[in-house]
Amino acid sequence: MTAVQDRPLVSVADTKRAALRLKEIVHRSPLMKNYNLSEKYNCNIYLKREDLQTVRSFKIRGAYNKMASLGPMEQERGVVCASAGNHAQGVAYACADLQIKAKIFMPSTTPKQKVKKVEHFGKGWIEIILKGDTFDDAAQLAREEVKKSEAIYIHPFDDLDVIAGQSTIALEILEQTKQDLDYLFVAVGGGGLIAGVS
């Protein structure tokens, strides 16, 4: 992890604060042994089941931690995000729980099922704008909206509070294992999860 003046960008203290914020929001997802993979590779392989979160993804951790970290005046301004699905669901859920208005930009190519899930989690606190053909298009439009409205942009990965939220996965893994870990495999998209876990 990149350090600034010999300090990690996200500290263990940041992770523990995020874990407290998320305690009543996210499920402490199970760390389950996968017997098929363990047998195939002749080792013990465990999977962290983030697919069992309410929004079916770890993205709720970062989105909620970021939004719960906002001060009252920032919350009043509302939030904006861009997403093709999972981040949008996390932001929508956080909006409904924290009662923060949001504009969520999604590519026009987003499957209807994902759009409906975002609407469901947002419970009337969000407005979905389907524009552009790609995530990059939606992200550009979201940034333009932030300039106009002065709302807070909730980045899907490039934000220290989002990264701190994602880092709670590693804290749980360390608390759930009774043996030393030899390897930890983490999927990398934008980089928020691997930054937090590392």
C-alpha cells in the first residue's frame, strides 16, 4: 500500500471505526470451506461469502461507510454516484437507511433487473438517470452533476472512506480464521477492495 509520510492511507484504526459504523448494516458474512476446491487443489480453501449481503455484494461496505462519514451539511446536499449495478445498490441502500437524497447515474445499457434492484433499495430516496453507453459515460455525467449541484460524489473505489469500508472484510477474515493464511486471493476491478484488504 502506498504510504504518505510513513502512514498507510487507511489505518487499522480506520478499519475498526468503519466496522463499528457497519455493525448493524452489513452481515458478518461467513468464511466457508469449499470442499470441492480444497479437494481439487489438496489444500484448505475458504470463500468469504459477500454474495450473502443484503445487496449481494461487498460494495455496501464502502458506500455506507462513506455516506455515514459525511457531516450533516454534506448529507443535506445529497450524493451522486455512477455505477453499472453493485455500487449503485449499496448507495441506494445507504440513502434509504440514512435518509439522504441521491442521483444515481447508470449506463443506458444496464439490465432492467439491476435498475429495479437499485430502485427497490433506494425506497424513494434516489433518482436513477440512465444515460450513456458505458460506465465511463455515466461517470462523466455524474461528475458534471456534482459541479452543478455541489452534491457529494460517492466514488465506487477511489475514496479513503470507501476503501476503509471494504477493509472490514479483511478484519472479519482475520477474526474468523483459526489458522495461519498462506494466500489471500482478491478480485480486482477498480481497486477499492484490494486496497482495503491489503
